[in-house]
Amino acid sequence: MYSILLSAGWPIWPLLLISIIGLAIVLERSWYLRQIHIFPKGCLELAFGLADRTAAGQVTPPSEITSFSQLSPATPLLACILSEKTLGSNADNALEELQATAQSTWLKLDRYLGALATIATVAPLLGLFGTVVGMIEIFGSQGAINGASGGPQQLAHGISVALYNTAFGLLIAIPALAAWRGLRAMANQRQRECEEFTRQLFKKLYPSAQ
């Protein structure tokens, strides 16, 4: 592997760097977007249990709602509705606060996905850049300038730089694009689940707003 990197020349190093970044993003997002991480075991039961208490007129301590909001990336949405109901806010005010909380939650779900899409787009271009560099090394050699054919070693090096960079750029771009599409679908699915559970909780606490 190291010999391949040496044969590809210096243009391969930016490709190697973005491949490491892309792999880190894929691993982090795959872990973050797991359903068990967004909705830990028992969190929905706890949320609807608190909602039942609140709807029945029992006072839920703010510290308990705050503690609940820290359980997962999705619980701030549910805790927002509970908090607004506890404070006596009407449905319109509660919905306004919920929308603001939802925006920050969606940003957390989408975090780094734009960077991964950029890597999928840039990798082939960097590979093409390496190809151009390889062609320059072939045709810009001293032998080519003087009208003579370059040495076999110089010619082979230029071709290897061109082909290795093209192949490596595609090798990064194709999995990055596939991973981005898969993670984008996961993020959308988690968002739909958040919206559905939030809607159910809002309906329970504000039945007259439906």
C-alpha cells in the first residue's frame, strides 16, 4: 500500500486526507443516528408518563423535565412541550417554542452530512488534478522539451501518477456518495420519528389545538 502511495506522487496525499475525514464522518454519523441513541429504551414511556401526570393537573418539577431533556438528541423536543404545558403556555406559544427547538434538533441530525457530500464531489476532481499533474510530468520532462522521448522511468512515473490518482479519487467518491445517501435517509427517518412522537405528545397535552 505504501509503495502505491509513493508511486501516485504528492497529489495522492490530499485524497488520503479527505478519505480519512470521510471515514470518520461515516462512523460518527452511523453511531449517532442509531434509533436506540435517538430514542433510548424507556424514554418514550417516560415522556408520555410525564404527559399523563401533567394533563391530570399534577405539577412536574422543572428539574425532572430538564433531566429528561438530556437523555438523548430527541428528548429536548418532548421536554419542550412538557415545559410549556407546565408553565401554562397556550398552544400557539408552545408550538412556536417547539419549532425553535426542532430547528436545533434537525441541525444535530444533519451535522457533517454536508461535509460528506462535499467529499464525494471533490474527490473525483482531486483525482483529475492528479491525472493532470501526471500528464505534466510526462510531457514536461526535459526530454520531451528537447523533442526527444523521455526516459522509460520518467514516462512510467508520470503514467502511474495519472492513473493512481484517478482510481483513488473514484475509490473515495463512490463509497462516500453511497454513504451520504444512506446516512441522509437515516437522518430523514429519525426526523420523521421525532415529528410523529412530538405530534402525539402535543395532541395529548393540547387536545383543543387539534
